[in-house]
Amino acid sequence: MTTDGHDVRRARIALGHLVEPGSRDLGELVLAVGPVEALRRLRSGDVKDRLCDVASARLGAVDPYHLAEKALDRADRLGARIITPEDGEWPHQLADLVHLSRDVPDPIQRDTYPPHCIWLRGPWPLAEACERSVAVVGARASTSYGDHVAGELGYGLADRGWTVISGGAFGIDAAAHRGALAGAGCTIAVLACGIDRPYPLSHTTLFDRIAECGLLVSEWPPGADPHRRRFLIRNRVIAAATRGTVLVEASLRSGARFTLGRARELGRMVMAVPGPVTSAMSVGSHEELRVEGSVLVTGVAHVVDAVGLVGDDLAPVLRAEETPEDRLTPLQRQVLDGVRPRKILNAEEIAAIVGVSTRDARRTLPSLEQARFVTAQNGGYRLFRKSDDKNWRAQAETRGRGRLADRGVVP
């Protein structure tokens, strides 16, 4: 039996309503027989008992295709849209989520399969927005340090054309989103509830701004509540959709570390920002940095260097500002080491201290005097002082007039 694209789309949407996202049982079934046949078997009860029980509790006597049509109508009323893996704006990197699944009783470790449909609010095509994207995650109870770092990362990444993805929560998530919005870039909030149920409620204005300039994303239909387990489920999407994840601040038990772990399992770049060793909100970040393969980052240049294309997005090598001492030759530095701040030493004494020849000391000291590192006094030398500056300028003027006189020029 053949099926058209319309049936496939409606079947995907119905499956997204009937079973919690990530279900391994449903994911394996769809991969084996396709979404239309999977929905037929789900309706007839020709599936595993636990899958049948879950779907029956939600479906009842309702026609699943009618459920899908109602969902599409509701999306229109909300100014949203629904996409499926068959659509052009679907991020195909989400297919990697099958590799996270483990055949274990724990549903969080088992049910990691890709979504069957995604609800969106916002102008950006999702696949395009995720092509150059970085997740910025961290503690809800963040410190001012963490908020500052997350905001700077969000702004800097957006300014360079990167999408910032996070979960819309208090603390680091919100700071990263706001930073990206300030940088006039795209930011994506991946929600653990329906896109018509802003959570936390105090972020309603923030989510509206994200929907105007970026994207609100959810695997759950409108009206879905933000259950605790759903936050852990949605974290896999944040990790899979991006090129890498940055952990800004995290305590030992932070859920943000779970997202970073997912990114590590998926082979994405894993990054963490160091914090004060005395801060409980940086303990988790420091533990993650101890894991092999984790990258320490302190700013947007480091992040882009880690996730960008080789040769195109390299971070500049940080160098200390050049000092006058940096311009000295090795011999000049060695001779200068023998000069004292108060005690006046002659060239022979300085040469003996630093282990150079008297000849080298004699020919080097005048150049050090000219560069104002030493001052000639009473037949010897001492280190230059600020108070010597006036005398040095006067001597320089005298030497200049002398050179003009030698050339027959009257100053």
C-alpha cells in the first residue's frame, strides 16, 4: 500500500500527540514500517503493550487523523507551524539521537529517539538557523558572573552570525537569549511544554521577542505542561541541533551538565567556562573540564574557534601588550640585569655580575642610557628613575645642539 505525503505528515503529527517524544518503542516501529503503518498498528493494538497502553489513554475513540487536522488548525490560530522530518526545514542532525538510546529500564536513557514533529513560532527556517548554532546552558540560580559571561557569549555569537540555542529558563539560559537578541541575531528557545504555555511565566515577554526575531521550538502540542521529566527529554534536542554546547555555570547536580553529557555522547563539541574555585555554581563546570575532550573557553572567540570551520573561524592568539623591555636585545637584557637602582657601578663591575665581557658591557650601556633604562652618573651607571627624566631631556637637547654645531649649523 502506498501513502502520499499528506498522510505521512498527518500520521507524524498524530504520533507526536499520542506518545511522549523520544519513545524508543515508537521510534523503532516508525523506522521499520513508516509513520502511516505505525499509526495503524497503534490504533489496532498491534504493538508492544506499554506503547499500546500509552496511546490508548490519549486517543480514546478519537480518529487520529482528525486529531492531526485539529492540530494544524490550532497552529494557524497561534501563528505557529508544524514541521516533520519530511520537510525541508527539518534539521537532519536530529537523526543522530537514535545513537543515544540504551536498552535499559530507565526511560531517560532509553527514550532518546528523534521527534516525529516539531511546533515552531518564529520567522527562521529551523534547519537554516541550526546550521551555525551553539547551545549556551547553565544554572538557573546563576551568579552575576555567570549572567555576564552568558550575555557576552550570546551577544558575541549573534554578532558573528551564529544562532544561540538554550532552554528559556531562569539564569544562564535567559542571559544567553537576551545577549543574542541584543546582538540582533537569531536565538532559539527549546521548550519543555507547549509553545502557548510560556514557562516560566515571567519570561512571557522574552519568549515573544524570541518568536519575533528567532524561534520558539517544542516537541509537545499546545497546552502541554512543563513536567520535570520533559526538561530532561528536551535537553537531547538542544545538544543534537547544535555544533557544540557551552556550559557557563553549573553546580554538581545541575541539569545543564546533563545537556553537556548528551552533547559529548553525540560527538558534538563540549565546552565549559571556568569560574572561581570558591563558587558552588562553578563546581560542575570544573568537573566537566576534567573530562577528556572538554574545551576550556573564556569568550566568544574561543567558542567559535572550537565549533567553526578550520581556517575560517580561528581565535586570535592572545599576546601580552609589548613593553619597552620586549624590544631589547638578549645582550641588552643581560647587561641591564646587572644594573642596580641606587648603587652606582662601572662597566667592569656590571660585566662581572652578569657574566659578559667588559667590552660588551661598555658598548651596550650607552644604548641602554639612550633608551632611558639606565642613567650615567659619576663614571658609572644606575637604573633610570622618573626624576631623571628632566635631566635626560636637557642632555638630549645639548647633544642635539652639539651635533648641529659639528655640521656648521647654528641652532
